[in-house]
Amino acid sequence: MRHLATTYLILTLALASNAQSWEIGLMGGGSNYHGDLAYNIVPKETKLSGGAFFKYNFNEFWAIRPTISYFQITGSDANFDEYYYRNLSFKNNIYEVGSIFEFNWQPFSNSSIHETTTFYGLLGIGAFKHKPQAELDGQWYDLRAHNTENKSYKLLQINVPMGVGVKHALTKNMIVGIEAGWRKTFTDYLDDVSTIYTNLDDLADTHGDVAAKLADRSWEVSESGLPLSSAGEMRGDPNFKDWYFQTAFSISYRFTPIKCPF
């Protein structure tokens, strides 16, 4: 029995000594997007984002961070004079999972010989689910379901998270930080705008009048009250994929080893 207790104590201390490699934390901040409805970031379109993460610190320089996140992005042609008559707008709720590597510029750990503050870079791989929507007469509609782009694009996509940040250890356990992250995507449909206008009469016949109204909303601002587009005219630019962004604060708890009382 004494040997069993000794073995258990040794294993417990061995596992505890490695506990400082683990963190758990939360992030919260603002999100935005870049695409056909925003060739520049529009501050007033910033929406809330947040997430939770685990982190495994390989050493004082490298860590991996599995993360679950939520973002909302919006965009509107009303923010740009040159796109006033196109008059499209959208919102999109994005749910993301990812694994992100962090690299610390200074050695960072709970050791007294290392720094308590460091800048860091991040790069990883992720997957996200999204659903672009638009409001018409006080009701929100799923744009893909109404075939406004005449294309059944995928709502489940992959991305490449990247960015920079700075973090500070308030204590050996509590760490706070701020981070700017970019998400490179491989889709041009976060905003449901990419290629050409379809024939609105054909669209109304197959998907209803609401679909035609959502596909070309110039009728809302034209003097005649009629849509201004013709089938085959450019509705968006498929050569540039959409991005979304996050600036967030983080707080995490770093597990420290249990010290032997003897």
C-alpha cells in the first residue's frame, strides 16, 4: 500500500509539473469584413465577436490554441457613393473552429527568468459555417436560398487565421492580451455578391418575387422605382475573395504546477 501511494504521488507530481503548459481563456471584441460591399473597412459596420480557447504551450516561444469563435459581419453599398444605385446590403453570422499556432517574440512563461509581456504572431487553419442574409420590409431572408447570385455556393468553408497581438501576465496564472486577427477565406460569398445579375423575370418565376427584389435592389433608390440592372451585367467581382477580421481582448488562466508541501 505504501508503494502504491508513493507511485501515485510521483505520477501526480509529474503531471502537475506539466500543468503549466495549459491555459483556458475567453476572447471578446469587434468584427468586420472586406469584400464586394466594403473595399475599405467601415468602422460603423463593426459588430460583436467572441470565443473560447484552450492553449498548450510547447515552450516559452511556441503554443497551439484550439478555438471556438462567433463573428457577425455586415456591409452596405450605402457606405460608398459609387455603389449607391446598386444598393445591396447583408449580414452574416459566422461560427468558426480553428487551431492556431502562436509564436512569442520574447520568451514567455511563468518562470522568473522569462518576460511577463510579449508581442506574438499567429497563423493557423480553421473551418467556419456562415449564412448571408438581407432585410426586406422588416423581415430577414436567407440569400443563398433565394438564389440571388444564381449559384448554390457552400456555406461550410475553410479559412486561414493570421494576425498579431500582445499579452501580459498579471500574475503567474492570469494573462490578459489584445489581438488583431485576419481570416483569409476561399469564398466570395460572405456577402452573397460575386458575379453577374441574373434575369430577374426568370428568377421571379423560379424562386418568387422576393428573390428578384433581393437580387437587384436598385429599385429602392431609382427615380422610376424599377430595377436598373440587365442580365449579364457585373454584380460583383469574383477575382477577389472575402475576408473577415477581429480585434479582441483576451483573458486566460494558466495552470501552474502543484508544489509538494514537503
